[in-house]
Amino acid sequence: MAPSTVEVEEQVAPVATKAKKELKSSKSPLPEVKEFDAAKVSVDEVVDALKVAGGVIVRNILTEKELGEIEADVRPWLDEDKPWEGTIFPPETRRAFGMIGKSNTFALRIVGHPLWLGVTDALLTSTLKWNWVGEENKVSVSGPQLNNTIVFSISPGAQNQALHRDDVIHHPNHPAVAEHELGRDAGIGFFLGGKRTTKENGATRFIPGSHLWDYSEGPPREDQTFYAELTPGDGFMMLSGCFHGGSANKTKDQERLVYSTFSTRGWMRQEENQYLANDIKKIKELPEWLQERVGYGLSRPFLGWVDLKNPMLMLHPGKEKYGDMW
């Protein structure tokens, strides 16, 4: 009789498990800050670089003619600005705000620059995939919105601005991650050199990779900073979760002139636009606590300012209780 067939269990080689990626922290190696040329770089390249380092330099974004037009538009507003009373900005700093309505070139060539629009669309667009309304699912897409426009002029003698995160206005409390995750960013900043910006005259310094750290880890360390040095027309893009700050102007006669704008997620606002829906004269008749609740008060710190002042001062000029924005 032929021997019975014996079933032999197949030996399967153990599947190698992927090594768990290490969470990023201030002890992690600092990533490289990449540089690109605006005429050659793609949106995807900038986005990929931002995910890793949190910041990227793009050369030759604005022409000399465009820079001249913007400076001519903004200089009168800088000249009118008064020194900041507090510690956020050194007294040698002058600022201008609301640039959409003050410089058409700023609006179209900075806020409306195609590369910038592509980057913000890629990182700040939110898609609500599941939204059942009865038996119909309505997919909704919320695109980015303009968050602010500020021009900075820093004169000799200004000291370092404290390192900080700009997304603090939206009260994030992110844990550490091993790599960038879509949806983590509340906003992105875009800084353009109006004049040559160097480590000596006040270039923005930031900590590469700090957007991936646990937000409870701190304080930030100056020895980890990278200086975003720009020639006129160059740009520096930075995720708002990165530690950064303006640096000291140690020169004798150089102005550090930077044009900046931030974008944020489109759903970070009120459903009904209270400022267009209501007559300001009627708002002024309301009690102050209700004016603040309507939207004329700040979400502390700093969210909702007008000319970097508490908007309640528009309703109550000179009222001391509205001087602090923390």
C-alpha cells in the first residue's frame, strides 16, 4: 500500500515589521532648509520641503519694479507708525497693516502669487468627506483665507524678538509626530525681502522642524535657529507652527524691510459675518460685554486685531482696559 499523503505545513518567513519612526523633538537632528528658484520650482517641491523643515526659501519671486511699487505704496504708512509699547516688537520697528487695500501690487503679487496660492491650497484646504443631509452626502471643501498682511521695517538698534509660534492665536495643543500630517497646520506665513535681509540687520530666524515637536516642550533654544537671509525679491515660507522671530539689527545704517502675509484655514471664523451684517452705529449702542461677544473683542492672544490694536478701541477710543492683547 502506498504511504498516505502527509500534509506538511508551509513555513512562512516572518514578515519584517517596519521600524516605528521616532517622534520629533528638540533633541532630533535639525532638518535642512531647502532653497529654490521661483522660475523653476513646483508647488509640490515647496510643499514637500515645508513638511520636513517647516520653512523654505524661494529666490527671485518679485521683480525690482514690483518691489519699487510696493515700497512707494507702503512707505507713507510706515512713516506714520509709532513705536510699539510692549515687548513683542522692539521700539525701532515700524509696521503697516491692511495691505490689500493699500497696495494693489502687494495684493496681486504677494497675496495672489500663483506659487503661494498653490502651496496654501495644498496645505490648508479642508475637505469634509462625510456630511449626510437626509439620504444625500454633501462633500464640502473649505479653501484657505487671508489671515493678515503686515510690513515690517526694522532700524538699527532693534533687539531680538522672542522666539514664538504664530499659530498660538488658534490655541493648538499638538503632540509630537514623526513626520508631517495634513491637517496639523493652522496657517502658513510668506515673507518677502523688500531690501537685503541678513543675520546682521534682522533677518527672520526660525527653528527648522519645530512644527513637529510636542507643543508642551519648551522653551525654544536660540542655538537651534536658522536665519532666513534674503536678497530683494526673495521669499521665505514658513509653517505657523515653527518657532521663529525677527532678529537684532546690529548694523549702523541698514533698514530691514520685509513684506509679509499669512493664510489660515477657511473655517476658522464666524458663520455669519457680523461686521457686514450689522450697522456699526447699532453695535455701539450695545453693552460692552455684548460687543465683545459679537466679535469686536479679541480671542486672546492677538486674534482679531485692527492695526495691531484691540478692535474694541474702534468703538471706545482710548479706553485703557482694551490696551492689552494677551
